[in-house]
Amino acid sequence: MRVFVTGASGWIGSATVDELLTAGYEVTGLARSDASAAALEAKGVRVRRGDLDDLDSIRGGADEAEAVIHLANKHDFANMAASAAAERAAVQTIGDALAGTGKPFLLASGVAGLTQGRPSTEADASPFHGPDSPRGGSENLALEFVERGVHTISLRFPPTVHGARDHGFIAAIAAVAREKGVSGYPGDGTNRWAAVHVSDAARLNVLGLAKAPAGSRLHAVAEEGVPAREIAEAIGRSFGLPVASIAPDEVMGHFGWIGMFFGMDLPSTSTATRELLGWTPVGPTLIEDIDAGGYQ
Ligand SMILES: NC(=O)c1ccc[n+]([C@@H]2O[C@H](COP(=O)([O-])OP(=O)(O)OC[C@H]3O[C@@H](n4cnc5c(N)ncnc54)[C@H](OP(=O)(O)O)[C@@H]3O)[C@@H](O)[C@H]2O)c1
């Protein structure tokens, strides 16, 4: 099967492409730079040059493929509206290209904002609708295409998809700790983040492509909720830094943009995903990864 992957050169994308190639899929990856194109070609991936704003290239990739996995994201945290608009436009374009074909369309989403005060589950529909909502309401937009003959599957990732060389949220928190000389946690540090190792997430993505029914919301969650305080303590151990609470009204000033997320309580479960696909996470835990020096 020929699979078109956007974000193929990214953190989750690279691991997913490796899993796809191992499983015998033919992969075409969207690349916006020479460096990303070269990295993909070195793995035996066919390259389609293009940017997220180049919707013709994205449409062409979807037209040619038998399945699409959309993992690219601008991640401009200084202009989240622009990232959300690009995300929505890409999803609309891929959905329109696949309409009526029954082809699989897997897209990245997250567990943030699904529930308050309890772990989110696959049964929790996203409350985000429309272009002005987080991620441009892209999960609901993609799921609407099921009625138009697209085999949509949402890949919901927890706030940390961790591992050595991760440059995501934990790396950002570790960078603040190094810069400030203290490993902080918001308030009393009891807010939790669900977590998964990148290898387990990649394996789930490929299992989802092979086996998940249209309209599935898959939770790539290995750990239901790691308290912020334990994350800060592990980062403190890793860098030999003191650990301290940051008062809630100082969180944004101390952490900058990542404070927006580090203060959130984002527990989540994956019971239904495990039962549906027989997926069992086996990778290291978040704290094991930090303790092993994965963020140094
Ligand atoms: N990592 C997590 O913990 C996490 C958690 C929840 C949700 N997610 C979601 O999962 C998806 C994958 O995340 P990730 O961690 O793998 O992200 P990442 O490492 O930042 O990779 C982003 C990918 O998107 C590509 N990209 C960025 N801007 C682009 C543009 N303007 N045009 C075309 N391609 C562009 C990048 O290309 P280059 O390689 O050329 O830069 C890269 O391949 C994203 O939608 C993300 O929001 C991730």
C-alpha cells in the first residue's frame, strides 16, 4: 500500500515512517526543505516537495496515495491561530481529495481540552468545532468526512510523546530549567500529563492504519497521568538542579509559552484502543527516559 505522510521528517513522523517501511508499506513523505528531503530519501522514502500552505502539493500527494497520515504541524506557539488555520486547511484539502474513495486518512490530534477533572477516553468527542477552535477543529472536520466516504482515524497523542532526542514539550521544560537554574513545577505539582514513548506511538499509528474502523479515535497513551512535580523532580535530578514550586500567577512569566501547557491537568486512558487493536505499550516510561539522560 502506498502511504502519503505529511510531517514524515518530524519526531513522530520519522518513527512512524520507520514502522511503515518495516511493515512493507511504500511511503511518500512531504518535505519542505532540502535537509528533510535528504533524510527521507536516505531511508528509501519517495519525496514530495511542499509546504503546508502549498495545498496543491498536499492534494497531489493525497490523490496519488492509497492512504494518508497527516502529522505535519507548524507548531508556531507565538501564533497559534496561524498554525490552526494551516492545520484546518490541510485537513480540508486531504478530506476533499479522499472523498468517496474509502481510503484511510489518519490525522494527528491531542488529548488536551477533551475533559475537565477526569481522564479523557476515546468516547469523549472533541468539543472543538470550527476554524477558531484549538487545532482549527481539525479532528471533528476530519471525522465529518466519514459520511463522505473517507476512512478517517484520529490519532490522539498525549502532551508528551517522549524519547531520546525529543524536541517537544519536555525538552522545552528542561530548557527552562537549565536557563533558570531551577527545575520548576506549577503550583502544588499535582496536575498530570498522560505520556507515551515515541516507539509505541509509531507502532499504534501503523496498527491503526491496518485495523482501525472508520471514525475511530485512538489514544496513544501508555501512562494515564504523570504528576508535574515528578516530571520536575526527574529533570532536576538529570541536571543536578534544585526543584521548586512556581506560584500559579508566575507560571507564564517563569516558563513562557510552555507554561500554558505545563499547568494543565491532562490525564487520559487508552483502554478502548488497547482492546480494539491489541496494542500494548512496551517502551520506557517518561521518568525512565528523563533519568536515562534523554533530555540532556
Ligand atoms: N510530540 C508530541 O508530544 C505531540 C503531542 C500531541 C500532539 N502532537 C501532534 O502530532 C503531530 C506530530 O508532532 P511531532 O512531535 O512529530 O512534530 P514535529 O517533530 O515538530 O514535526 C513536525 C513536522 O511537520 C513538518 N512541518 C512543520 N511546518 C511545516 C510546514 N509549514 N509545511 C510542511 N511541513 C511542515 C516538519 O517538517 P521539518 O522536519 O522540515 O521541520 C516536521 O516533519 C503534530 O500534529 C503535533 O501537534 C504531538
